[in-house]
Amino acid sequence: FDPRLFSFDPSGIGKQMTALALLAAVAGCQTPNSPAPYAHTTSGNPQSTIHNPKSTTPDPQTYTQGNTLSDSQNPKPNTLSQTLPPDPNVSRVLVVINENSPDAVEIGNYYVQRRQIPSANVLRMKLPVHYRFPEENFQSQIADPIRAKIKFLKDKIDFIVTTRGFPLAFVNEDRRYSVDAWIMAMNLKLEAMPQQPSQDDFRRCLNPYLGKNESFSATKYGFYLVTRLDGFSVADCKKLVDNSLAAKPEKGPFLLDGDPTKPNEQYTLLPQALEKAGEILEQKKFVVNLDTTRVFLSSREPVMGYVTWGSNDASYDKAIYRGIRFKPGAIAETFVSWGARRLTFEDVGQSMIGDLIQSGVTGVKGYVSEPYSIALARPDVLFDRYTGGFNLAESFYMASPLLKWKDVVIGDPLCNPYRKK
């Protein structure tokens, strides 16, 4: 296929769709017709960690936690943000809290208080406290109550926020999807793609907000933008909120770490998008560190943006990955298939986005299982929109090609350090 078809001019959506359907590569080394769905994993079969007996307990307090970073290792959020007037967009946010989870209640209440979300815009539900949720109960126990709440509100809702303690994924034999992604598309008559999607499946599930350059409207697009306040601990989740409120329009640095070992015929889109992201940011006079060598990049100073192949990088270094530090407002994408398989600490399997959350990132995207590389957020679009004044949720979803799939976006949707005055 012609890589030029991936231009994100909104008028070229039809061409994007054709090109996306042609792209058979995945975030690992798998094609849609591969008979070995986990053969690409560089650090062992992810299923071996997903089915750890410890994961069956409904009590999140029993999960193994990572060590919380000391305050000295991350830039401290500016607590003066507590006295700022509420964001005028808070009425567009619905916060969904699972009252059966003490973590969810604490995090949800903290977000509502710090962000000054209207009390009417909070939906309290009682759901099982487990990262897995039965797909067959989605409509009655999750979608219907959210729809009813939104219908009751006088304000138009565009963004929905879930938290740690709210179900993360549907897991049923060979079917695995993001709960947040299904909430996002709950008003669409859209059948979810099978785990081994066809070209037609990619076409019908293409995100119409992909590549746009406009503020989001649920009324216009017919769906919502869903983000999650989640991580290895309650403290990590609260830090997502604090960092969002403390975010400033920093000039960088933006750390873009490529991997030249990826064969071009399988990964044409991602290296090109990474280089284009560097060009865009440099044109905007941001500080960029774009690396296309075999080195797994580190940074001596906290970064404002980060893209990495994570454990899929041939030179992956776990200590470096976990050692990256972030400025308040920083966002990231990892080209890793199972980075959001769980949001509890695991020291085996593919690299996890939870490590970056613990290290102080304000927003990051991950996937509950193999998404195929066409589902990954385009870094060129992501950073262009974010530094252009769109909020966190809009920026991630304008860069994300597919609906009702494996995507999980972490962070406060309203985070917007580059907002135009």
C-alpha cells in the first residue's frame, strides 16, 4: 500500500480507511490470520499472567502493588490549582463510581472535589470489584444506567470518567474487549469486531473522529469520549488528577524512541508517524529527542511527551522504562499489545502502562489485549492536537483509529495545558 494514504486531512478519511484495512501488522509480530495469537510476545505469554490465581480475588486490596515513588523523584504538582475557578467544561463530564470499591469511591470523590464537577454529574453504581466483567451483563448493569443518567441531566455530556475499581475488560474465552471502549460506543448500532478481524470489520469500526481538528461533540458524533483514573494504587490515581490541574504549557522535552529493527513491510505506519511527530513538534519550536537507533532512550530530565515500543523494543531495558519521569500534563503512547491487560503491578510479561502512571505521566493509552498496530494512537496526530490546544481526551481519540475495541485512555479528559487563551 501507499503510506501517503495515511494523511490525516479530514477530507481523506475514505483513503485512511482503505489504508488501515490493508495494514496487516500488529503491535507484536502477528497478522490477522496468524494461527498463534500470542507468538509475538517478547516477554512470555501474556495469558500466563492474566490467569494468575491471584487475579481471581474480588478484593483490590489483596492485589500486589508496585512501590510508590517518593515525592523527590517527580516534579511536584502546584497545589495552588486547588484555588482556581472550575473549568467551564466540567458540566460536560460524567463521573461513574463503583460504590462497591473503596478505591473507586476515594478516587472518584477526590476527582469530583478537585475538578469541581457538579454533584449531579456523578453516577454511583454497585458492580463487582474485579477487573473482569461479564460481557452479557454490560447492557443492563452498565450501559442502561449510564444512558438513564445522561438523559436525566440538563447539561450535555461529552466525556465519561471511570476509575480504578470499575471493571476494565470483558474476558470470555477468546473474546477480550475494553469496557471503557464499549461505554464509549454504547449508543451506536455497532457490532464489536471479532478477535481476528477482517478488512470489512476494520472499515465499519473506523473512528469518525480520527484525524479531525475540532472540539468533540457527542451530539455530532453519536458517542462519548471515555477516560479512566487508574493505576497501581490510589495514590497513583490521585496523582493523575493533581498533575492534570498543575499542568503547564511546557516546551518539552518530547522523547520519541524508535526501533530500527522493526521490518518496514510490517510496521511502515508507526515509524513514519513517529518521525512526523518529531517534525511537527520541531516546527512548533518544541524540544524533541527523536531517536531511530537501537538505543533504548532514557532522559535526564522529566519529559512532557513519550512514545516507546516498550518491551517490543529489541533493546528494551525495564529499568530505563520505569525510570522515565514526567512533567505535570505529560502524555504518552506505547506500541505494546497488552500494556493495559491489568492495572495492578506485574513484573512479568509485556511492559505495562501502569509503570508510566506510577512514574508520573498524566495521560497514557494502553490496550487490554492484542489490538493490531492500526489501533495504536498516531503520535503525530496526538502531539499535534494536544500542543494545539485540545484536551487530553480529544487528543487521544483524534489519534485513535478504531471504536469498540481494546483501547484504554488514562487521565483527566479535561487536562489541557496548551489551551488557547
